[in-house]
Amino acid sequence: MMCSSIQERPDLKLASYDRNVEKIGRPAPEIEGLVAATGLSPLIGCSVVIGDPGLISTLVERWHGETSSFHLPVGELTVTLDDVASLLHLPITGALHNFEPLVVEEAVVLLMKLLEVSGQEARAETAQAHGAYVRLSWVRHIYLSRCEARRWIVASRAYLLHLVGCTLFANKSATHVHVVHLEAFRDLGESGRYA
């Protein structure tokens, strides 16, 4: 007998962002060292292949946002930074980056300076993305055009923005990334010191 207080959960929509990582591919050989120096290279091969939606659904049902832990039959399980380091092979020690919210005009200036696009192009893209965001497809285009122009630092920034936009900082749309993350790649020599 079903209790009337049990709420039906909506259907779970599973999204995999690995296709976005695959679309940009591995970094150009000329920027592999720059990407590796940031410590984010492991994200290139990191994707969740959804082979069992039932398993994912079960984990979602057992997740408790109040405690940020899973409640399993064997007890409570919390994901730690050591788990992140073990699973994603990302550095967990280092400086923290303080991302300050951007308004659209600040995003435009950041895009102009760090991705070397015109003000008109940056404004058109943020208008298309409805805020201080850019489309991942646009970032891929910038990456390819900067590689063709042999602008390796700028190409590295575009590649890294795309990479974090479809892994660490992916949103529900799976098509946009917030421009604020580009700030972490202003000085690629310093980017590797962040946790």
C-alpha cells in the first residue's frame, strides 16, 4: 500500500558531457605543455559513460543535499577531496581562485583581452548566450581560428575554457560556459597553482 505522503520524483534526465569534450579533441601539439602545466589535462579523458541509468537513478535517490552525502545500506558515504584526486587525477592542494560575478560588459572586456576577439563579436556572443556566457561551439571556433593563426597562448585559453565548461563547470544546458572561468587562464604560468 502506497503512503500518500510519498512524493513521486520526476523522471531523471541523464546528460553526458563527454561529447562536448570529444568535439574539441586533444589539444594541438603546440599547446599540450601549456594545458598540462595547468593540471587540467586529466579532464580530457574524463567522461561519464552512462551504461546503467538505473544505477545513476539509485545514487541520485540516495543523495542528501543537506549533508552532501550518500545514504547507503552500509552507512553514510561522503565524497572527499581525496576521492576527487583519486577519481579525476586533479590537484586538490594549492591556491583557491576567487571567481567574482561578471556583468556582461566585464565579460566582453575579458573576451576581447584574453581571446582576442573584437568588441562587436564579444557583444554578439554574450547577447546570443543571454548574459556573461559564451556558447561552447563559439569557443571551439575561437580555438580553431587561434590555432590557424598560431596564437598559441590564446588557443590554450580557449581550449581550457571549453574543457572546464564541459567538465568541472558544466551547467544544465551543456552548451554554455560562464566567461568568469576565463579569468583563471589569464596567466597560464600561474594557472597550475590553483587547487
